[in-house]
Amino acid sequence: MDELRQMVEGLSLEKLIGNPRFKLDEMTEREFAALPTLLDIDNPHVHVKSDISDWRIMVLTDEVDRKVLHIFLVGYIEKNGRLIGSATSNIRGVTGDLIATSNSLYRLLNKAEGEMDVDQALHLCCAMNRWGWGRTLMLPQIHY
């Protein structure tokens, strides 16, 4: 794991992706503000899966076709400090501190600041490999 840390440390996400056709960027404040509003939050059957701290929403785009391919929520589960990576084809909406991906509802606590840390970068590479994006993006083959 230390070798992987050294390989990833100091690399931007842009440099981790070996295929120049694709770009992975953090969602901007403007893009986040433009997300739809959730309407069914007061539903008693709605269950928040986890509280997420130091979160980022990453957007994978195809630079040739100029289209969004996938969205990834990465951060730390507040209860146990474990890393989380949630892949989604869309974000259903946001309300206050809640965000609904295509498959789960999360409470967003503090947003991450600055560059992505090494642990999140390694976890994102591992998750993206597991979700089938590794070869297409020419990511380092990180699995754990």
C-alpha cells in the first residue's frame, strides 16, 4: 500500500487518468446549485443511508462527445471514518444538506477543501476499477 501511496501522492486526478479523451473534475458550486430540488424528503419512508464528511462530487466527462458519463460521490462515513464511493448516473436532487443519488440518500456534512487527499484518490481509483471504468480511463490498477 505504501508503494501505491507514493505513486498517487502529488498526482492530480487529471494525471491519474491515462486516457486523454476523458476528464474527471470536481463538480463546481454553480453545477451543484443547479441540481434539482428533492420534493419527497418529508416522506416518512425516506431513510438517510449515511452522513458523509469531507465529501466531493466528481463528474466524469467525455471530452470528445462533450457529455457527462458518470457522477461519483466520495467522502468519509461520519460514523466510522470509512471511505465511501458512490457511483450514480444522475443525482435525483438536493435539499439542504441531503443529496439523493440514483440509489441512496446521504446527508452531506462538511465539504472537502483543496486537493483530494491520497486516501480518497486511492479509494476513487479502486472504486472506479471495481465499477468497470479502470481500463477505459487507463487508471492505475488499484484493488483492495
